[in-house]
Amino acid sequence: MHLKDVDLNLLRLFDAVYRARSVSRAAERLGLTQPAASQGLTRLRTLIRDPLFMRAPGGVKPTPKSDRLAPLVAAALTMLEGALGESVEFDPATSQRTFRLHLSDIGEGRFLPHLMVALRERAPGVRLASQPLPPDEIADALDSGRIDFAIGILPQVRDAQRMELFRDRYVVLLREGHPFTRKRRTGAALLQALRELEFVNVRTHADTLRILQRLRVEDRLRLTAEHFMALPSIVRATDLAVLIPMDTARGFAKAGGFAIVEPPVTGRDFTVSLYWSRRFEGDTGNGWLRDLIRELFSGA
């Protein structure tokens, strides 16, 4: 086989299938139909003279030759993407580019308003699309270009570039006038009083459940909701309490109607970071938006 025989798109397809361990998922990430992806994989198998992938539960598994090829193909694609990215300057004033970000629902409320204001002033044609993904898909989505950035508390995203934005901690949010707020407590007395509250939690935020367990109040959990941003209305209308980041709690409290309590328990601190793929490190548009996010939110 000679290099002249290989279509670059076949290498991108190979890389995507190897990462996803699934032809259908790889096709989705590349914007292909599954038949087109299967045909491309057949062409590559013929050129390389190896099956490359075998059927496995839930998708495919690579052959030994695929395992040998994969890091070389990934490195070559990274170098090529970096070289092409450096050759095309990003002009925020005229760009019509769309950037895709993984954000939780609470992240959308925290980051998107400030970003959209800044884009209106500096890059009026640039668009953002929030594309929340399951945690185990984020790293591959960054590498494949399916998303450009991820922002949040994402310890499972290990093979990516990371920039710390700010540190925060979880606090307890109650409605203003809640019976709990009529008496000041500290230390063990505060902890015991918190254990007499009833709580609402969000299914998608595992850290809050971990802290509830540390407070030993998981048996006081009365409601599990799907979205964080629904919680203020629930808390305001009931005597339920919720664990929520201080940064967000302050925003709600500033508008009135809420009280904030600092629970005397360890493990409440966390770091919010920006993640991106090193494959797109040289992309000037990627670099521009990274710098903007750092400017707006670093140390917030």
C-alpha cells in the first residue's frame, strides 16, 4: 500500500471508530450515514489487508494491527490539523463559526449570558451551541471535534488540555423565612439541625449526593429532580433544602427570597475548569475563544 492510495477521510474514519469502538457512533460524530461509514471501512480494510475491527458486544473491538496503527494515525491527524489551523487566521469580527460546548444546565445559566454579551461586542457573527453529553463521551467528543470545549467539574476527562477557571464550594440553599433560619447555630448543633431538614437533589450532579451522604441525610431526600435550574422555584415554594454551588446560590439570593447556610462538612470544595483537545491546540479560533473564556471567568 502507498500513501497515494489512502483517502485522508478514511484515516479520520479509522480514528473515530477506534475511539468510539462503534461504527454507528463514529459515523454520527463524523456526520456520515452508517452505510457510508461501513463502505469506507471496507475500502480501508482492503487497502491495509486487515479486518481492523471485529464484532463485539455493544460495537467492535480492534485487531492487533489496529492497536499498532491507532497512535500513529492519531499523531499524524493531530499534526495535520495543527498545521492547517495555523495557516488559517481567525478573525472574530467577520467569522461565522459555530462553537459547540458541553455545559450542564447550571453551567448554561452561569456561563452563556456573559459569553453572549461578549460575543455581541467582539464577534457578532460567531454562534454558540450548548451540547451536553454523558460524562464518558466528553473526551472522545473533544478529540473528534464533535464539541470544541467542555466546562465544568469533569474529573473523568483525563486525556485533554485543562485550564482552571475558578474554585467554588457547595452550600445549602433554603427559602427566606424558613423555620430553620430563626435560630443561629454552629458546629455540632448546626450539623444536627441540618439532619432534620428534608432535601431535594439533582440526578445528574453526583457530587451533591456524595455530600448528602457525608452529612448522613440521604434518608431525608424527598425529591430527585432532573434539572438544577428548577430548584429555586421548588425551594421557594417548599421547606425543602438543596445543595448548590455558592456562586449560583449568591445569584439567587441577590434577587431575594433565599437564605444560604454553610454546612460544617468537608469535601464541599470543587474546581470548575475548561477542557479542550490537544488535537486542536493550534486552531486560532479555538485559541481565541479559550482566551475569551479565561478573561471572563478565570478567578471569578
